[in-house]
Amino acid sequence: MKKEGEVRISSGCAISGIFCRNGKRITGEAIRKSIAVMHNRSNGLGGGFAAYGIYPQYSDFFALHIFYDSQSAREETERFLDKRFDIINLSKIPVRQTPKIPDPPLIWRYFITPLPHLLQDSQLDEDEYTSRAMLRINDSLKGAYVVSCGKDMGVFKAVGYPEDVADFYRIEEYEGYSWTAHGRYPTNTPGWWAGSHPFSLLDLTVVHNGEISSYDANRRAVEMYGYPCNLLTDTEVITYILDYLTRKQGLTLRECSRVIAAPFWTTIAIKDEEERSRLSYLRKMYSSFLITGPFSILVGFRGGMMALNDRLKLRSLVAAEKGGTVYFSSEEAAIRVIEDDPDRVWAPRGGEAVIVTLDKEAAV
Amino acid sequence: MRRFRIRKDEGCISCLRCARECSFGAIEAGEDRTLVFHHEKCTDCQRCVSCCPAGAIFITEDGNRFRHGSVFTDDDIREILLQAETGGVLLSSMGASGKDIPIYFDRLLLNASQVTNPSIDPLREPMETAVFLGRRPEGIQRDSEGRIVDNLPPHLELRTPIMFSAMSYGAISLNVHKALAAAAEELGTYWNTGEGGLHESLYPFKGSTIVQVASGRFGVHETYLNTAAAIEIKIGQGAKPGIGGHLTGKKIIGDVSKTRMVPEGLDAISPAPHHDIYSIEDLAQLVMSIKEATHHEKPVIVKVAAVHNIAPIASGIARSGADIISIDGYRGGTGAAPKRIRDNVGIPIELAIASVDQRLREERIRDRVSVIASGGIRNSADAVKAIALGADAVSIGTAALCALGCHVCASCHTGRCAWGLATQDPQLTGRLDPEKGAARLINLVNAWTREIKEIMGGMGINSIEALRGNRMALRGAGLNEKELEILGIGYAGE
């Protein structure tokens, strides 16, 4: 039987997110509790978390979380890294062994920075230098898989129910200002670790609930710009599209939301002239990146979070606010379990991005 | 040489309508209101059948056949006999008949949503079929206040991804042009003049017109270039790649002569190549010249026939400054072509589009240009499949003529079209009422568009751009591994 990565697998899901605008760092306990409520939206074949602000002592360095199938894959990858980066620190990621999470790969963490002379010779900025190296590991080093590679952030994911994944990674020991979580319901696969969410590149992480009907059009478009899609998952494609549009094309996330969940032409037609020309420009210019079919996504980025539904709102997505904290989830119950008295609860409209960022004084 | 038999049954009321309608001289009125059939002249155009008020006439294949079991088929022998008699090149028209070349569209199956994602009902939800054709710059620009500047070059805007293919005035009648122009305007799409110029009465349809510049440069002048939404440089067409055209002097009469800027009665011969394009860099110069002549206000299309190395050719065109590449496949139609060329040169559009789309992606320039597919698009499913393989839009020629009455008898080159389409004989051209013709074209394209929306909705796709190059929407059946590889699709059940 073909495993994920060799064949495209559709899946249903649960997502949840917590963002502290004031920069307050909270432990992973709250997000674990939230996603656990939606146990039935997963089937034990994938769960994961993304956290921002968890490595303040290493915030200038790229934090790599890597899965290895074997010691030889680790040795080969470390040789690859050593040639290109200064490895400031490396260690196994501490885990709590549990029968609910069987057969883990080797899970390592590195803090690295590009070797200055190589970076200079490459004529790239450090983000591009690093992302290319990471894509190359995933594309060509067998048995090695980079789970996350941003600064002061990390992704923790596994095959299992999300609450068990949280226990496995001891996420209650991490403190971050921004958390997203994912519980997965793939339809027909043994599930594999790398295929779990969140999916990530540099500081960008995506958790996603849905199955996009534009998948192959989007995949073939983004592969054109140097993003080999190895996992054949929607989330991977969405992450790469957002990285391309923000980092390579210089769009804001708000503008990106107008590309991937573009308003209908009939909606654009009734806008005022400036808005009309802006929106139609984005649709025409980036038509290959329109995403159709159901999705709700939470996009984590340095200092912020974006929640976005497909333009028909074919997947549930609820938002809530309490003081300086913002919550997103597939189900309201998953918010109420951690905040029973929110100031405001609402369902963002299809295609209307909700973007939250750290308050100025809290900016890290 | 006899191919068909004209027959009538007892229902005949001897009204002689069939004799009046037959433009090929196959049915004549004899004495005493009897009918005389000249079977050998019948082209099976079905005009008599369609017009018979009693439903009493019908055409069958001739029952006689040559000896079977030989390598030589009936057609082979007939053609040899004809050539032995005349010493001439065999002429034909419409699309290639190569019976053993697969129609790949028929071996592609479309996807639909079940359970894991919802199909979308086009009667309840918006279903977008608008397409924009043209170049895209490599990146955005912002003004000093950070607002995005509109740096998009001129685009064609189509309400539906179906256009009308190039068919020249001369090959077809002015009434056909009138019907196409009026229909294109109403539908929010484009029609194409072909290489015979644009009749002055059609200047008001400027916004829906694509004017063609072909190797003969017939009817090309500054006003012509500027009386259009886009200009197409025609390098070749699917029915006759690598060779030029020949409109006989007997069709160069009256307004055809004036519009083509060719003296009456003189043959209008399009050379095989453009004599100012002997290489790709020459094409870049012509593209630029045309852009200069039209003040950089209109996209330039380059149309080529699908030939063996179409992928690198398309890549070269994309880099020549052209905004849109139009690719015409093996089965593309024509008003007249040497039969051997029509049936033996070029490759099917399905394979051409797939390999061009893939190559442009490998070279990272697919988003820079738009691609139009044509040549054997028979219905809305063919259009959907062409788009899923990688085309932005399709164009239809034969299907449009069928909407106007054509029954694909492939006798256009005789100039005797009984339906009044591929002829300049005023007795015949009057058979098409341009307004009624336009209404039928509008019906056809609207019907296809509805079907496209239905198919898209079934796949959970609510905008046509999400279908473009979406090869997972396709699976093959009855194809070998090489064919699947070129088409970039999986096998059904995979």
C-alpha cells in the first residue's frame, strides 16, 4: 500500500489556536485542553502543535525540529548542516514515552545560523539561504524530515490523538505567546509523522481543516517557484503559497487572503474604484493561487496569527476574544472549555481573514 | 467517384425542394417533377435531408465496395484512381480523419467530490468562468504610499473560456463573420478574423474582435490592427502545419477582393513561412512591431500548429514578448488543405497542451503567458479536459460552424457549401441569416458554459482558474504508461 507522500490522501480535521496580544507567554496546557474537546474530529492518525516565543534564549537562531528514520540519516543530515551552518546547540527533543504514541522516529532539535562567508557568497538573505537548505533536506536526504525551522518557534507533531501528542512532547513545559493545534482525520492511510500538522517553513506554520479542490493547480503552480511538494497534502501547498506570496512577492497577509480566498467577481464589481482595481489586480496576477473547496486555516507567523475560511465558508471556524487573548477553533466548545466567559464570540465570514498581531509594546 | 447513395421513399411529395437546395448538382429536377440523382456528386452534406418537408429523402453509404482483405482500403484505391486521372494533389477540408490516431479526450475521465469535500451546486452558489488572457509581470510594484500599482499589461477578458477560432472572410462568407462577431459580443468572448482581413461593416465589433496577421498579410493595415481587442500572428494551423494557403481567384470577388486587398480574380496565396520570420528572433521583432503599431494597448497572440517539438517552440514564443500562445492540434479544421498534410502532420492537441504546460512550468514561465487550445474541441467536456491539462481557454471553429448548419461533409474547398457557410456564391450565402446564426452560436456557447459549471461544481471547484492545469481532475482509461506520462495523469482507479 502506498503511504502518504506517494499518494494524495484527503482528511478531515479539528483546529484550534490561542494568541496573546500582550505577548504573555502561556504553557501548552490550555491548547491541549482545547483541542482535546474535539477528540471526535480526529481519528488518532495525526496531531500536532505550533508554538511561538518558546525559545527566547535562542531567538536569533533558526530552531530546527527534525525527524530521522535512522541514525545514518541523522549523521548525513548533520554533515549537511555542518557544512552550511554554525550549529549553536543540538539535543534530542525530550519526550514522555507513552503507549499511545508508538514507533516514534528520532526527534532532534538544533539551533543554527548560516556560516557568514557562505551566506555572503550565496547572495541570499539568511531566510532564503536557510529555507533552501531545509527544502533540500526534505527533498533529497532520505529518512530526514525537517518539521520546523523558524526562529523562537517550533512544531511538535506525531501520529496519535492531539492530546496524546501533547503529553508525548511534554508541551506543558513550553511557554509561548501563540499556539495552534491540529487533530487529524485522514481517510485511508496508516498516517505518518511528517504528514501531521502543523506544516511549516521558516516562521510560518499552517494548520488546516479541509480538502481543497484546486490542489493540483496550486501544487503545480507553487512547484514552479522552487517548492517541491513531497507530502502531497493541502497544508504543504498552502504553506508554500503563503511563503512565496509574502516573502518572495512582498504581499501582506491581508493581500494573500485576497489571493487564496479571492472575493467573487460579482463582489469585486460593487466595491469602490480603488478597492475594485486592487482586488481584481490580485486575482488576475495570482490566479494560479486561488484555492477552492473547503478550508479553514490558522496561519502562525512571527508576532501574529491569521485565521481564514474558504470563500464559501465550507468549514466551520469560530473566533473569540477575552481581554488581550484571541481564540480560534473549529468548534465553539473548544474555546469555551478554556475561556467560559469570552467578551465576544463570532464566526468570521468566508474569505474574510482575521489577523491578530502583538500589541506594539509587546512586540518580541 | 461514388461514395454515397441518395434515396427517397414513398413519402416524397415531389416538391423538388431537395433539387433546389443541392448545391453540388447531385439532385436535379427532371421532367414531370421527377428527381434525378447524380450519386457521384453527393458529398453527404445533409442539406436535402434537413430541408425535405416530408422526411422522405436520405443518404446512405454506397453499398458497393472494393475487394476487401488487401492492404489497400477503398479510400486508398479511390484516391489512386483520382490522382492517376488528374495528376493533382488531393484536397480536403475540415479536421484530420486519421482513424487510428486516438482522440485522447475520449480516454480521459473527470473527477467529482464525494464525502470528503462537498460538491457545489451552480444553481445556488456563484460559479465563475471568467478568464483573463495576457502576460503577467514577475512581481508587484508599490507606490510611495505602499499601494500596489497596476503593472499588468493589457489582457483579454472572457466571460467564458470558449472563443471562436480564426476563419477567414473568403474561406467563409461575410454572413458567417457577422454571426460570429455578434455572438462573441453578446457572449463576452472573442471571434477571430482569420487571415482575410476585416470587412468594414464589422468595425463596430472592434471590442470582441481578434484580427489575424498571417504570412500573406491580406487586408493588414494600420486601421485593421487597431480595430481589434488583440492581434494574432498566425504561424501555422493544425490542419496544415508547415504549409501556406491558397484561396482561388474565383473566390476573390467583390468585397472579398477589397477586404483582402487582392485584385479580383487573382489567387490569394499565403506563403508557407512569413517571409520576415525565419527564426524565433524574427518573431520577437514582429511582435514588437505590432505592439508599436498598436501603442502597446493590445495583447499579441502567436498561433502555431502542434508539431513534434511544440514544447520548446512554445517556450520560445513565451520569451518572444507574445502575451498569449494559441496552439492548434492535429484535428484542427480548415477550409482547404492537401489531404496528405491534413491527415499525417502534427500531433493531437491533448498531448501538445500537456507537454507545453509542463515545459512552461519547468521553465518557470507558465504564469507569464496564457495558452489557448484548439483543434477538435467537440463539446464542453473536451473544453474542461483541455483546461485541466493546462490551457487557459479553448477556441472552437468546426463546432461553431456546426451550430450554423455545417454537417462536416468536408467539402469546403469546393466553394459549394450548401449551408451557405464556406462559399462566396450569393445564392448560397443568403441561406444563413446572420442574426439567427448569432442566436444559435450564443445558445451553443451558453449551453456549454452551463455544462462546464455543472462539471466544475461536481468537482467542488467554483472558479475556472482552479481547474487550469489541475491534472488530478483527470484519470486515463485505455492509455499506455507513456501516454499517461505525457498527459501527466494517473490511470483510472489509481
